[in-house]
Amino acid sequence: MNDIINHKHTFTVDGKKIVLNINNSKGVWKSDIVEGKTGCSGSQGGRYDSLKDYTEAQEKEHTYIYNFFNKGHAFAKAQLSL
């Protein structure tokens, strides 16, 4: 896979716009939240086959953390199965 430098990925959590800055250098994934707040900071590491796989995992993580801190553990856990 080619390196990915400063890719912006935008998604929403509970109607709030979230923007991640994503990099992949030599197979090492890293992302930082540059707009919005979910309660989750940046992320580094993991094995993903594609940018799509990485962004899906990040969206899931940020959504879980947001729901956990704003709506409680039971709600966040229930949302994982949807």
C-alpha cells in the first residue's frame, strides 16, 4: 500500500461533524481528530488492509466513545450490535 498523507475523513456522530486527519506511513496508521469532539483523541497502530477498513474502525470507535460518555455504557454497548 502506498503511504497516505493528511487524508481528511469526515463523518457524523449524533448529528455532530467529526473530521479526522489520517496518515499511513510504512504500514503504520495514525489519526488525529481535527474538528469536533467525541471524547476520543487520536489513534495509532492496528492492522488494516485499506483506508476504508481503517475509517470504518475509527468511526465505530469514535461513535462508541461518544455514546459511552454522553449516553451511558448500556446505550453505547447496545449500539455496537446495530
